[in-house]
Amino acid sequence: MVTTIKKILFTTDLSDSAKEVFKQTIRLAGSCQASVTMLHVIEETTSNAKNLVIDMMGKEAYEKLEKDNKDYVQNIMLGKRKEAPIIQQTLEKLAQQSGVHSDGKMVQIDDTIVIMGNIADEIVYVADKNDCDIIVMGYHVKNIIAELMLGGKTRRVMRHSTIPVYLVPVHD
């Protein structure tokens, strides 16, 4: 069954190459008369990383370190939350710089979302929550083989998404 594309989720890591991925998203949106939701996910530290540190240092040493650095960690998290509006402004600026036009038609930007969490999980969740018809994301050509072998973020999105995922190759 062919999917009618009316809502596109554009995901970005805010790298320079994201501009080309966004241009492709705008072209797709213009050709389908679809709107775009822009998403950036700030990645949280995984429990696997925490467990690795515990294995290396020991549980008691980790708990002491965690207690000693509680205020420091809270300040970092506050800093990440403060970054969200800056990232959102960057996304909006990207839309303005790209003209948000496709063949003379204005493409509607529904929302710019900045959230914290697991990147792949949040992409799939936001796509579902916003009733998106397709996810557009870039992938670094030299890293796609490693991602396919190791189960990276791109592969995880492709595996768990119930909607099509449009991959735009990015050359560094």
C-alpha cells in the first residue's frame, strides 16, 4: 500500500550537513503538499554507560562519586534544558535560511521540537504522537556500514518505526 504523505518528521543533529537534509525534506514536502515537524533530540546518558562506570570503579566508589557530584550533574541538566530554546532558535533559523519554499510554494512548519532522551526512541515516539507519515533523516555515508553492523541509531529507527524512513546520504 502506498502511503499518502501529509506530515513529515525532519530529524536533525544540527550539523552543517543537516542543511542539505532539510532542503531534501522541503522538496519532498513541496511535492506532496505536506507539512513538516522539525525535531532535535538531546541524548541522555544511557544506563549501559552508568553500568560500565560501576563495573570499572566499583559500586561504592561510583555511589560516592555520584553523591559528591549531584549538584554538578543538576547544573549540567539545567544547562541542557537552557540549551533547548537555543537549539529551537537554530532550527527556526535553518527554516528561514532555507526559505521554506519548494517550487515557489510555501511549506508549512508545524512545530519545532527539542527533547531529551534516547535519540532513536524519541524519533519513533514523536513521529507516532504527531501522526507523521514519513521520517526524514540524514546518515553519514562512511558510517552506515558500521551502523548496520552495530545497530546504530538509524537502524534502530528503521527497525522500530511503523512508517517509512527516508534516508538522505550525507558526505563529509
